[in-house]
Amino acid sequence: MVRPGLRIAVFGAGYIGLVTGACLAELGHRVVVRDIDPEKVRLLRSGDVPIYEPGLGDMIARNKERLTFTLDVQETLNGAEVVYVCVDTPPSASGDADLSRVWSVVRSLEAASHLRAVVVKSTVPVGTGARVRAALDAAGLGHVGYAANPEFTAEGRAVEDFLHPDRVVIGADDDATAALISELHTGVDGPVVVMDVRSAEMAKLASNALLATKISFINEIATLCEKTGADVEDVARAVGMDHRLGHHFLRPGIGWGGSCFPKDSEALRQLASNTGYHLQMLSAVIEVNNLQKRRAIQRLKDELGTLAGARVALLGMTFKPGTDDMREAPSTVLAGRLLAEGAEVRCWDPMARPAEAEPWTWTTRHESPRSAVEGADAAILVTDWPQLKEVDWAQAASVMRRPVFFDGRNLLDPAVMRSLGFTYISVGRP
Ligand code: UGA
């Protein structure tokens, strides 16, 4: 939809910043995206997209009249009416989110003479908005509005989620800013929910924590299914059919990872602890997630006797299929543990970016699942890439030294895998 748009400056060309910038341009706004990484900006300017996200490359290409990329702060702020802060907020050594990149953007804003609002999309601790508000006031920017507009998109479907969200949450402490940021979303197909800044900040953290809770819960039930002979897939299906519970995020597996759940759950726990309150449920949710990977290694160890000298193939390395993102991927934890036990680790993944994949330095990467499992004593299916359903497993079984298979995502059929000669272990299924 093309209509006279606002001039928007987006700080940060990571997953969130790029998707936000591209989608806002698609909605008709004029957007400048700024990043500190010269290589990233060079790639974007030459029409390449440094991350894999379905639909993003095409969207950037078709909006190139309205969407530019720069390293220069002044150029970014020139004429900007709304600043979107999409920089990363990694955990610091204390466990609190490191907001230094947010502050560096806020400090630069004095130069923005047309500025009407600052919007933080980065995930931040509750109370950050109030601190930014105070900093803006102290910098003589009292007339500039502030809004929290947390991101709920999931990687691999971020463009779709941005344009057709379940909800757009806008936290603003004044009506004019809430109206401006709502207006900015004209064309987005989803309800806009306005609330105060702190509630919007909390809504983001609470959403991710509850999603992680659902997964850890079903993973714990899966463990109990293993001990009692029940089948967690049937259990999850029956539970999820209750519309009050829903079937989403009830897929058992090797545990959740990614750039958000691990970081945000720790940040929420730390936030609570800073207020003197211990979040008991969330602590258990995190512990179950860690346990899930320890149990996978233990089950392999039980099967092989020892992992020392064993050759283990990891199938899938990214934290979920449909992305090239390796951040906090369960595969990195598994690879680390296997190597510590003296195993030789080899891996396959169709999309993981080697530069980000620490285990690449310790493991051998193979071009196909078949070649990764050749001569292996065990294979772990870590990421449920659909390609793994298409593998000729009969042939794979025949080239393994010992056909021990741990299906960490319950992707394959136990009866079929066993009929092919595999010692097949999965999560919560008999
Ligand atoms: C997550 C949330 O789903 C988004 O709503 C949120 O905006 C985003 O974090 C964020 O804070 O930016 P994402 O990290 O992209 O999105 O990935 P998810 O699809 O949520 O998956 C997270 C992890 O949970 C993956 O490792 C996945 O394999 C695992 N998972 C997911 C399960 O083990 N079982 C499930 O049923 C669902």
C-alpha cells in the first residue's frame, strides 16, 4: 500500500531492525536503516540480505525507493520523525540485559530536529522506557514522545508475522504518541493494543516466558511418558485440542533455543530477582530445558556404554528449521558435551552460517545427512529440517558403524526406523 508515509529512522539492521525497516517501507513510510557493521551495510546497499528470512529480500528490493541503509548517524536522523530502536540487548555478565547500544542511540538523538517519537522495539527490562524518558527530558527532548512497541515475530516467518500479527502492542504514556505509532501501523492486519510503557515491556517478556513454559511442560510430561509407557505425541494432541490450552508450543523435543527464549527468560528471572522476588516457575522452566539436553546425552551414553571415542553425527544445527540462526542452538550444547566426553562430532545442516557456528571449529561439516552418519556410532536429529524426512534411512543405517538414532524432535516414525534396523530413541514415545 503506497500512501504519504512518515520518515522513520531504524537503528540496528539485525533480524528485528531489517524486518521492521522493510515492513514499514512496505507500508509506505520512508525508512533509513542504520547499522554499525560496514560489511552488513555494504551488502544491503548492493541488494544482498545478510540473513535468511523468507520474503525479506524481495520486500527490500521492491521498496528500494523508500528504504536506504547507512553507517552514518547524521544521515539516519536527517528529517526523521520517528526513531525505531532495534539494536540488540545481549545479557551482561550480571545477567541483566546490556543496554549500552540502546543508550548510544538515545545519546545521538539531540541531532534529530524533526523528531516526534522514539520507539523501542528491542527487548528490554521493565522500567527501561522510564529511564529513556528521563534521558530524553534531560537532553532537552521533552517534546518527543516515547513508546515501547515490542516485537512478537518468530524467525522464519517474521515478515508474515509483522504484517499479520495476533496483536500490535503499543506502550505509551501519552495519547498523542500512542496515536502516532498506531497510525504508523495502518495497513497491518491485526489488532492494536495500547497500554502504558511498563505493561508493554512486561507483555513481551511474559509472552516469551509462557511459550517457553509450554515447551518445558510438555518436555517434562514426555519424560514421564517414557517412565510410564504413554506416548507424549498422543498426550499433547489430546491436551492441545482443549481450546483453552491450544496445540501451539506443545511439541516435545530436545529443548528450546534461539536468540530470544534463553536470553529473555534469564532477563525476566534477573528482573524479578532485582525486585527481591524469585520467579519459581520460570526457574523450573529453564532447569527443565537444560535437563532435556543432559538427558539426551545420558541416553546415548547408556546405549553406547561410553561416548569416549564414539563418532556421533548431529543432524541439524540451527536452533529451529527455516533459519540460518545458530544463537543458543541446542546443537551447540550437545556438541560441547559430546566433545567433552571424548566423542568425535560430525554434523550436517542445510543453512547454518559457519561464521556463527562455534562448533564448526571442532566438528566436521558434511554436505548430506548420509555422509554425516557414515561410519558413525550414533546420530542425533537435533533440528527438525523437513529434508530429514526425505533421507533414505535404510541406506543410512547400512553405512553407520552402529545404527543408534536419537530423534530429538520426534520427526520420524519409530516403527519404520526400527524396522530398518535402527536402535531408535525419541522423546516421550514408546
Ligand atoms: C520466539 C517467539 O516465538 C516469538 O513470538 C518472539 O517474538 C521471538 O521469540 C522473539 O522474542 O524475538 P523464535 O525464537 O524465532 O521466536 O522461535 P520459536 O519458533 O518460538 O522457537 C523457539 C524454540 O522453541 C526453538 O528452539 C524451537 O525448536 C523450540 N520449540 C518451539 C519447541 O521445542 N517446541 C515447540 O512446540 C515450539
